[in-house]
Amino acid sequence: MTRIAVFLKGISCGSMGPMSYAIETHDLVRIFGDNRAVDGVDLRVPSGGVYGVLGPNGAGKTTTIRMLATLLKPTSGTALVLGHDVVAEAGVVRSKVAMTGQFASLDEDLTGTENLVMLARLYGFSWGQARQRSAELLDAFDLTDAADRQVKKYSGGMRRRIDIAGSIVVRPDLMFLDEPTTGLDPRSRNQVWDIVRALVSAGTTVLLTTQYLDEADQLADRIAVIDRGRVIAEGTSGELKASVGSGALHVRVADAAQRDEAVRVLESTLGTEAVREGDPCAISMRVEDPVGVPAALARLRDHGVATTEFSLGQPSLDEVFLALTGEAVHEEVNA
Amino acid sequence: MTVDAGTRMDTKVAAALGSGARPAAATPLSSSLTFGWRALLKIKHVPEQLFDVTMFPIMFTLMFTYIFGGAIAGSPKEYLPYLAPGILVQTVVMITMYTAMTINNDIEKGVFDRIRSLPVWRPSLLVGSLLGDTLRYTMASSIIIVLTLVMGYRPAGGVVGVVSAIALLLVFCFSLSWIWTLLGFKLRTPNAVMGVSMMVLFPLTFLSNVFVAPETMPDVLESIVKVNPVTILVDAARSLMDGDPDGGAITTVLIMSAVLVAVFGPLTMRVFANRT
Ligand SMILES: Nc1ncnc2c1ncn2[C@@H]1O[C@H](COP(=O)(O)OP(=O)(O)OP(=O)(O)O)[C@@H](O)[C@H]1O
Ligand SMILES: [Mg+2]
């Protein structure tokens, strides 16, 4: 595997200039009626690698991707994809990117082979080449057995794969994947992850959206967190975690009756708000500076609070996300 | 085996990506033909769409000929020359709405987005679907003609009359299908398309001279039926199949077709190009 990937990298990376951005948007806005679905998005996606766009339902992920793939015109703002304006040079952009939408987008009445042959023809292959390319792709995506079955009879995982196969009939310089693993079982999800890694090692820049924090963590070199049409944080997964505080402290008291006492002690020592978890013995809290943590443990002991767990970990992306969007949620509750 | 499935897919996909060299862009002709091929495949895989639209006409032909033929024209056999061109027109005009259904379905299923993100000459999608439509119209026409021939219909216009009637019908239907294309883009669901097209097509094909002469109808109805474009189309088709071409009706049909294309063609293309 590694050898092939390295070999491919060698032949396919020549075209990219140094430090070029695959995508650069400035104040991108899309309004539907009075709904600001995308509300001033600035993105800088470096060439090569995977860029993750993370956000909850309705955050504006699909709308953003559709604008970048020239399927939707921005209400205002600009977007350069591979150096070309998505509105003025839509044709050029289209010839360099591929997109796999959130929902399968092949012709369900046609078979897998027919769909791929059709796409290959539309990309300019002759009938013979198109058939050959289709067979090659079906084999690569483990779909040879289903080649002559109508796509509507495919399982969810097979649909995802044929959909992605349809997007790489010719290798795109940039590939958009909109929630490629939503609704897939762990095995299919791993297959899609493998495909994404293969794309990257072949020199394609991948922009993927996801609602899954572990997916972004696993795959993406950089992540933009978007909520309500705005980018609320951007960086590597490490940077995002660091921006939320150096880590999360998880404490379990031996006796649930002592939890309130423990919360008081921890808050006064560490200066951040502690969260009472669903488990009546558990507390978690963000820690700005880990230096104070040993002192906190000592003070708990001084107050006679026995602990069964006291651990300091890196915050998970879940915690990052909650920390970033939590206030917004509170606002809505108070309003 | 020490290699797990995941790694194997990784390698194969990487290899497939490596051979994904880009050929020269497809020409408008070749992409149109490809879309035409797709339309044919859809007929092959979903033949029901043809049954739907031909079963009714077959039933109507049989019922009207044998139940009402005697009352309307003296005998079933004498009614056929009147009914056959009418049923032919009604059948094919009804099928035109499938153009809207197909486009709407493509939009709903995301196929349209996929196609729009390809670097192809975009109108080729419409040109391709015309090819599919041609096949559908021709097949439906053949079914009606063969059925009525079997029932004893002997068109006075002969092969030339029948073929030219079908050709005129196709010209009109292609022009009409621009309206359906526009509707397909504008309406939200295939069901809405179905509803709207039925609402338009039922009155259009029934308030006409397909089954009986307008002169036998109440005055108000007669005047409505006489200005119905379908009536004029049926007049033209009938005259051709009877071997006595009605130049006025034929010219009117051609003018109507030209107007439909002139109005709805550019409108549809604009919506097509600007679809947000
Ligand atoms: N074609 C449209 N017409 C009107 N409103 C739309 C349209 N497309 C999206 N929206 C609205 O824009 C907002 C953002 O939607 P979008 O699909 O981009 O979210 P998303 O982040 O992709 O969500 P999900 O995770 O559910 O896919 C939503 O409020 C949605 O209702
Ligand atoms: Mg979405």
C-alpha cells in the first residue's frame, strides 16, 4: 500500500504551486428568503490533504459546498476554487473538481456499470474506454458483483461507494464529500475513510463535511467548525483543542453525597466552572492551566473527599464543539 | 491472509485513481448521444412507464370502437377511421408529460446536480431526452396503429398518410414538451408535476374532437372544442391519414409549434442555465 501511494504522490503532485490554497472564500453569503444559511464564511483550504468542515444539522455545510462546486450562486462574497472564481469561471472550476453530495446522486434506475459508463462518456472517454474504466472502478470499490444490478437495489454502503466511484472517473484536483459516512455502519465507514486516504495520497485535495467529531479528528488535517452559517473556529484538531483550554479534568467521588463539596473545592481552586455529569459521582471541568491540578487533588484530600478517578485528558472534539457552541445554546434558552 | 479488507480497498482505489487520466472533453454531439442512451436504458429498465401510457389508449380504442362505434358512426368499422387518428394524438400528447416527470425526478434525486457539476455542454441533457422521447412517441404510435389495423382500420392515406401524420404529431409534441421541461424545473415534486400535467392534459385531450365530432355538442362546448389546439392537431392528423390533407389545419399546427418553441424554448433555457 505505502509503496503505491508514494509512487502515485510522486507522479501527481507536480502541478501544485507552493503554499497555494485550493479554496479561498471571502465573506461568502447565501440567503434563502430571509434565512441566512451561509452568513459570511471565510475559508482558506490548503492544497493537499483533507480539510474538514464540522457542524450540526442546518449549519450551512451543504449550502457552502454547493456554492464551491458551482451548483449554487452565492448571494454575495467571493470564492476562489483552485484559483478560479466559482461564478465567473464556473466552467473551469467544474473541469477540475468533483462532488459527492450528501444524498446519492446516480441514476437509480440504471445499473452500476451503466451509471459509470455514462459518466465516463460524459467526461470524454470513448465507449470502449468508458467500459474499461467502469470495470476498473467497480473492481476497486468492491462492486464487481453488483455491476449489473440497478443502483436502487444497492445497500447504503454500496451506494456511497458507487457515488464516490462516479466522482473519480477522472481524478479530480479537488473533491467535495458532503457527509460521506452519515448513516453507514462502522465497516462501510472505514471503507470510505480508506477511499479518502487513497484520494489524498493520489494528490487530490479533499474537503469533507461531517457531523462526527471523531471523523474530523481522524481524517482532517485542518478543521473549520461552522454553526449557523458562520465559521466559529478553525485550525488543526490540536489547535482547536488547545484553544478551548489545555484539557479536561474528569473526577469521580467515591460518595455521591460529597459531590457538591468537591465541585466547590475544585471551582475555587481551578477557577473554572465544573459540570455535574449524569452519573451522580462524576464531575468534569475545563482546565486552563494544568499546573494547578495537583493542588486541587491535595485540597480535595484536605476536605476529606475521597476520589475513585482523577484524570486530566486532552479535550475531545466533542468538548471543543460544546465549548464553542454552548454559549449559543444558552442564549437561545434564555431568549 | 494478513491483509485486511480495508487496506485492500485502499490500494485498489489508489491504483484506480492513478489511471484516471483525463481525456479530451466530450463533444456536444457525443454528450447528447450519451444522454439519449441513458433515456433508452431507462425505457429498458422501467418499461412500466410505457404500459401506463399505452394501456389506457388500448382500452379506450377497444371500448369506444365496440361500445359506442355503432351509435356514433353506424358500425365499429366505420367509426375506426374517425377514432384512430384521435386516439393516436391523445396517446402521444399524454406521454409528453413524462418529459417533466423525468426532469423533476432527476432534480429530486440529485442526478441533475451531478450532471451540472460535469464539464459538459449542458443543453445536451435536453437534447438527449428528446431522443428518448422520440422513441417513446414512436413506440406508442406504433402500438395504436398496429392495434387499429388489426381491428380492421384501413387508412385511406396509406403509409405516406400515416407516417406524415405521426411526423406532424411528433413536431407538435416536441414543441409542447418545452412547457413540460419548464414545469419540471419549476415544480417541487414529481407528484406535483403529475397533478399539474393531468389538470392540463385531461381537459385538453377530452374537450376535443378525439372521440366525437364537435358539431354534435352543445354550442358553448362546441366553440371551446373548436379552438382547442388538440382539435386542430387531430383535424390535421385525420386529414393526412384519410389521404385528403387539410392544408389550413397542418399550417396552423406548425405555427402553434413554432410559437411554443419561440416562447417556451428561451424561457426554459434561461431557467435551466440560472437554476440556483
Ligand atoms: N434550497 C433551499 N431553499 C431554502 N432553504 C434552504 C435550501 N437549502 C438549504 N436551506 C436552508 O439553509 C440552512 C442550511 O442548510 P444546509 O443544508 O446547508 O445545512 P447542513 O449543514 O448541510 O445540514 P445537515 O447536516 O442537516 O446536512 C437550513 O436552514 C436549510 O433549511
Ligand atoms: Mg447537509
